[in-house]
Amino acid sequence: MTAPDLVFGWRTALLSVAGAQMLVIAAALARTLRNRLSNRCLATLLVVLAGLLTPYAIGFAGFYDRYPWLSFAPFAIPLAVGPLLYFHAHALALGRLPARPLLHLAPALLQFAYQAVSFCLPLALKLRWDGIASPLVDPVVTAGIVVGLAGYCVASLRLLARYRIALAQQRSDDDLYAALWLSRTVAAMIALLAAWIAYTAWDRLVAPLDYFGELGLYLIIALVGCYLAVEGWRHAQLSFVPALIAAATASPPPVERDWRALGEQWAAQVRSTRAFVDPELSLGSLARLLGTNSTHLSRAINEGLGMNFSTFIATLRCEEVAAALRAGSRNDLLGLALDSGFGSKASFNRAFQTVFGLSPSAYRVRHGSDQQ
């Protein structure tokens, strides 16, 4: 009997190209020096996503028909996706993996072991085992994928929220520290989770999906994987500050002072010295300039002035731009924003609107100049 021919159609081409792109960028991410741990976690996630595509890429080409011994080859380990997403977020926000990482990966390791042992069985026994075990194992794995990915997405969002709060307490321009990239990573995985749930619900409740019916899900996996790969490489060198959360949540010493008076005094000093024009100004560096410590400065700003550090500095920067506009400055708004310490037009516009209730251009028009 002649072995079935291999057919490399568009489905195999799409999935193969996507998987190859993920693997190439994963190899590059694994070699980066900055954010090394988080980039390696992302690289491993990309390898796992590429592995999810492999059975379908070779299956559409006819490999399983021609080489039935490939059944149970442990290419796809979807139970690893959720933990690796959380590892990436945890490494960015805290600079380390979560406690007991192997415990997080235990379901994925069990899935790999099950596939590896089954793959080693003789072909006849393997086929019989597939008919017995798959109806029992597949629903458990599917439930594990959905529940696990949902749980790790929620955990990553909570970590991101803590990181954003810590940034606002410690840094003068949150946009410099890549929290937006982390939020987009989690959003992409939530989109993947939604697709997985939709396809699972259709398969279980409406009509069973065959190999071709599941193609849409794997194209979505390919799209999410390529997005994470390309954007992950673009953001691989961005700044993260892993010590922030620990610093922001540390209990301050029980020192009682007139924090309002100190806050106003230090705010006046910052205005007079224009220390706020440094775009990378941090709580620690400003405390050193003022001759105090980070804890006291933080309490003076938070308790005395009723705002976080980021809002405090942004307000002083906006006040300087507003003063220049009232004085009739005809410099362009972006130049004024950059000169006052803002790192981007977006962060300037957002802060100015918050402080003055007007956009910078509207404020300029109201105060006698129409220069944009």
C-alpha cells in the first residue's frame, strides 16, 4: 500500500511561518541582557505557542497519515501558557519568578510526561490507548487550559495594578517604565482565552469541531504569538523597576511630623530649583536633592499634599508650561512640555487636562495666543 502524499497547502504555510517567526524571536529574546529573566520567560512562552501550532501545521500537510507513529509526540503543552504569562509579568514587576515555580508548572509537566510516555508506546498499543484515554484526558486538559489561563490572567492584572501604583509613588513619568507593554501582553492573552472559551463552548455544546473546524483557533494563537514576539522584541530594552512594589508597600516608620508644612516647603524648593525638569526624576533622587530620605518625602507628598509622587511632579511641570503660556510664549507646545520634563506628548496632554481641566492648546487660546 502506497503511503499518503504530503501536501503543503496554505494552512500549513501560515502556521509554519508564524511558528518559525516566534522561534526566531524567542532565540533573540533569550540572548538579551536587559530584563533578562522576563525576556527569557517570554521567549519560553513563544516556544510553547509555536509548539501549539506544530501538530496542526504538520497535520494539515498529512504527516500523521503518513507517519502514524507521530501520535502523542509532545509538541503542544497548552497547560504551560498561563504560568509562563505570569512568570513574564512577575519577572518584570518584581525582578524574580514567583515562589515555587515548579509548582505552577506541575500541570504542564504532567501533560508533557503523559504525552511522552504515550508517544513511546508501540504503534498498535498507542492507537488503542488513544481510543481509551483521549475521551477521558482531553476534557480535563481543556478545562485546565481555560481555568488556568483565566486564573493567571487575573493574577497578572493584579500584579500590573500594584506595579502601576508603585510607579506613581516612585517615578515622575510612568510612561517611561513600560507598564503599557505589560498591560497589552495580558490583554492579548485575555483575547486568546476568549477565543479558546468560544471554540470550546461550540465544540462541547453546539457541534463537535474536527481538525479543520479548529483552524480558526490556531490562527488566533498564531496571531497572538506573532504579536507578542514582535512587540516583545520591540520592548525588550524598555525600563522596568522591579524593586518598586516592595518599596511602595513597605511600612513607613512611626514618625509624626507636620507633613503638610513639609510638603509645601519641599514643593517650593522643587519649584525654585526646577528639579522637576529631569525626565527621569525619581522619589529617591529628589529626596537626595532635598536633603531628606525617600520615606519622609513620600509621606509629605502623600499625606501632606494629598497626591502621589507622579502627580506631584506632573503638576509642577504643568504649572511651568501654563506660566509660559500666560507670559505669551510662542514656542510650540511639545517643546514646552519636553523642556519642563515630560517624556512624551501623550503624558503631557493627559496631565495638563487633569490639572487645568483644559487641553494645552485650549489653555493657550484662552490666555491670548493661538500659536499651536
